Amino acid sequence: MSEAQEGGLEAKFAAFSEHWRPKVVAALNGQEVKAVKVQGVFPWHSHAACEEMFLVWKGRFRVEFRDRVVEMGPGEYIVVPRGVEHRTAADDEAEVLIFEPAEVVHTGDEPPSAFTAPNGVRA
């Protein structure tokens, strides 16, 4: 078992408490799997060069698009197409896994802000 898998996802999520600060739990083929705790609303943004996938681990989570809202619970996921403007939100704390290329800045093509987290931080 590799270091990234030791303790499982419960342990990875238990290792941090801040919201909107993704932590890398695994990496493969230039992609990263990131654990993130969310609560509130993240700013509108897009990723011109890549898709990203969100998989809900715990709680309720939504991805808002300009023309619709997708509500999800544990075990549900969505792939956001490249270049599509979106924002993510959770009324109560939720735990989510993000699958995306390692170099992706999670605030997308928007200028850096208080929401911009450093890449490569491990859980």
C-alpha cells in the first residue's frame, strides 16, 4: 500500500479543517485526486484547458452553472467541461474529492484571490 492510501479517506479528511483548501491524496499520470472541505459559496470561474470532476464523499454539495444547478449527495459526481463557467457551494460542511491535472489552479482563469490555494499540499 502506498503512503497516499494509508489510513483511507476518513483519515485524510480528518487531518485538516479549513474550507476551500484542497489537499492532494493521490497522484497518477499527471492527475491529482484532492480532498477538500467546503462550506459557503466559491467564486465563479472556469478552466480553459481542462475538465474537472467532483465526487461527493460526505454531505450535500452543488455545482452552479449560469443556466442550472446540480445538487449532489454522497457517492454522486459531476464532470465540469473545460471552459464552462461554474461555482461550487455547500450550505453545510461537505467533503468532496476533486480529480484534475496537477497544475490546475482551483480558482481557474480568475486572478488570484483569498480563495486561491497553493498547489501540491498533501493531506
